[in-house]
Amino acid sequence: MDKILRVNMSDGSVKVEEVPEKYQLLGGRALTSSIVCDEVVPTCHPLGPYNKLVLAPGMVTGTSAPSSGRLSVGGKSPLTGGIKEANAGGIPGQKLARLGYKAVIIEGQPERGKLFLLKISTGGAELVPADDLAGKGMYEINKTLWERYGEGTGIIGIGPAGEMMMRNAGISCNDPENGPGRYAGRGGLGAVMGSKGLKAIVVDDTGAAGVPVANKELFDQGRKKLAKALTTHDVTSKTLPSYGTAALINVMNEAGGLPTRNFSSGRFEGADKISGETIAEVTTSRGGKMGHPCHPGCIIKCSNIINKADGSYHVAPLEYESDWALGANCGIDNLDDIAELNRLCNDIGLDTIEAGCTLAVAMEAGLAEFGDSKKAIELLKEVGKGSPLGRILGNGTAFTAAAFGVTRCPTVKEQAMPAYEPRAVKGIGVTYATSTMGADHTSGYTIAPEILNVGGDVDPADPNKAELARAFQATTMFIDSAGYCLFIAFAILDIAEGFEGMVESVNGVLGTNWTTDDVTKLGLTWLKKERLFNEAAGLTAQDDRMPEFMKYESLPPHDTKWDVDDRVLDAVHSYTVEE
């Protein structure tokens, strides 16, 4: 990848630039965050002209490395007020990489009300008017753009939520079947894309030269080691393709760490009805698909295609986080209604985690009863309409809690917590509190050793998790930058040869000589950049704290509270990096 595409929405210019030397060895999250740190004023309004939207394939994205199709999207978050990277699977990231683009930078703003589409191909890139796409949902957008530009093209787009610049707006990437369910969902970056007047990006890599590999022999050696680890480890070779990510529903429920009814309990009596095992059974009986890859070359295949009772297509995918957020956290155990809520999120352009937590807060406020899935569907439809109530809900959990006076608001830096109760699993709580991204399990997935005994066996109740959280955040930063799916972590944490293979594959592409010891060092270096941006944006140590209610409300069934000392949280980012 040897070029950067810079698109100025103010004057409509589209320019190709050489990659600066300082970015030559970066990709994915390391690159989006570096560009944001270098080019975005930390104190700018996230929806104003000085923010930028940066898209970057990972270091090995677009190659034959297994499960490596990730695309990072970065900018200043309208939700957290700090730096944000959200990444997605699907097919656009691989196509951008094969076209030779290391990054796409969207800057400036057009005249308000103008809407555009960016088309990228081997012939170059151009902005074209897209007023005819205004207000349309992502299912219609994807169908229209495949008819217009050809089947197989990559589509990156926003639904009505992004156009209305709601803080819970995500950015959709299409999967091989043209479903819009692969989302760079967290942090409101869809609102940033909407503020740029950009409805969609179409990526056609027909005739592309592909990703150059500096050392093919080393690359092949590395990818084979990693592939062997992924096809050997029980989680990545058996559990995930068989039951999907929702296999965690029963696991977390048994541990008493499945947030239920707006984080008022850690156990849901309807868990089995929405579990991965039940999803697999229902999906198979209806002619759907388990073991679905979200992009070509994925060998984990953790996703699924969910059909309705009559055998017709309903939604893809129904993942653990979505299943939980729109299910247990709202007291809902009807799989078909959860799938419909998921589909609405995909169409409107909402992050399912934030949407589910918002609905639960709305239920807490009395807008619906917990468990009332039909009313939940009605509320989500209000978001798509952009009604006054819909705009409140579309701006996320913290905004909704403030509007209705709800004190049980499960957010950090105003971003909703994912599907792991931090009072029951302390390490993931430390990650929520200290992540540069706001509450985000993918910033440092300590659930692996705390619950699944992957990469070690750690007591989830132990509150002293600073070193664990720091190590996981650093390693995750490297994985996100490489362009690999985070789920490779299950295998590489347990299989040393797989870890070596990941690093060797990156070295093979870039021509570097990094070792496994360098992974943490590099990750911490890149994390420090994000931390400095947040500090310059006005975030302090007091933003690295858990919600107050978790300190005084005991969590059933184990009656635990958040008892991690603030000094532990402060210690996570107390490190120095080598210049």
C-alpha cells in the first residue's frame, strides 16, 4: 500500500498523496490514530469542519493472511469527546488495501444539505452527488449501489442516524452477500461521516495489483503458523464456527456476569432461549447458516445468517453483543424480536451495543416495560424517523439517561458498556474505565483469562488488574493495527507458534524485523499517542472511572460491588515508552 487518498468535502477535491515516511510501517488503528493525532485539533467540535474521518486497512489486510480483513475507522468521537477507532470486517477493507490505499482521509464539510458518494477504483477516485440516497436505510443503499456499480463492490455507508448526526451512528461495511451488518459501530463515527456530507463509499478493486509483500517466504511461513493455530484451538476451530459468538451467553450467565435489565443483575432467567446453542439450533432448522465468514479468507467463521420462521432472510449477523444488548439487557428472550431489533440497527445505522443499553435505560425510565420487545421495536423505529424522542434515543445511553433522570447509567466517557458485568469480572471493568475509547471490551479482552481460561487462569474477582489490562490493551492495539480479527487472540494466547506466525506475517508484508517481545512495546507506544490526544481534548483521570451506582448497588446473584481502587485505574497508563 503506497498511497493516501485525501478527500476535501469543502471544495470537492480528491487527491492522491505519497505516504509519509513516519506512516510507512503503520496500518489499521495505529495509522488512523496517528493521523488523527497529527491532523485533528483535540478540542475541535466532533461534528465541525476541523474533525477528520480516517479509514485505514490493517498492515496485512488484503493479503492471504487468515482472518485478516479488518478496516479501521478513526476520528474524534462525538460520543466520548476523545479519540476513536472502530473497526469492521466485511469486504471493503480488503478492496481498499488491494487498490494500494494505506489510508483515506475525509476532511472539510460541504454546504449543509448536500450529500455525496465517493467512488474508488483502479481508475482513481471521484465524488458524485448522492442526493437521491438521502434518508435511505442501509439495506436499500446496498441493493441500489450493487445494481448501479456492480455486484461484489465494497460499500461503506451510513443510515439515517448518520445523516442526522446522532451520537450513536455507526458506519456499515457490506459482507460478501451484500448485507450491511458489519459495523464500525462504536463512538458515533457515522455522525462524523454524516457531518462530512458523505453517504457512502463504493470500492471496486477490479484489476487491482494487490498488496505488495516484502518477504513472501517469511509471510507464508507466518500465515501458515497462524492458520494452524486457528484451526487447532478449540475456541476458534470448534466453538465459534459451531455456535457463534453468542456461545458466551450461557457462559457469562453461569458466571453471574451477564448484565440483565439495565445492569441490575448478572444473571438472566431467559438466557438459554437466546444462547448460541439455541441460535444454532433455530438457524439450522430454518435453513439459515452458522459458520459464516464476514469476509473472504476468514477461517474462524464466527458469524451467522438468521432466517425467519418461514425460511426467508432476516438478519446477519446476530452476534453475542447484539444478542445480549437487545436481549438480556432489555429483559427480552424472544429471538425473532431480537433479530428484528438487530436488523433495525443495521438499517438505521446504529451501534447495537449502544442501542441496547439506550433501550434498557429507556425502560428504566418507564418508556417501556422490561421484556416488552414490541415496544422496544417501536422505540427504535422512532430513531429512524428522527422524531424528538427518536433523536434522544439516537444520541445514546448517557444522553437518554440525562434526559429522563436515570442514575443507573452504565457508561464510561459516555459510551455504553458491553456484555460483561464489571462488578463480577474486575479486569474487564478496568479495561472499560481506562480504555482510550470509552467502555469497550475490544480494547483489552481480559475475559479470555478471567472467564475462559485462555492465556492463563485469572480470578475474575481479583481487583488488582492494572498490569493485566495494560498488557491486553497493548496487544490488542497491535492486532487492530495489523488488520487481524481480534478473535485470533484466543489461539495466539495459548499457542506460541501462532503468536510468532502473526508477527512473522506482518514482518513479511512490511519488511520489518519485529519480534513477539516488540508487540507490547509497539502497542504501548501507539496507545500513548491516543492518551495524549485525549488529555489535550480535556479528558482527565476522573474520566477513567466507573459509574457511581456500581459502587453502592450490589450485583445479584453474587452481591458484588465495584471495589477496584482508583490507584489501580491510574496505574494502567503509568508507563514510559522508548522514543
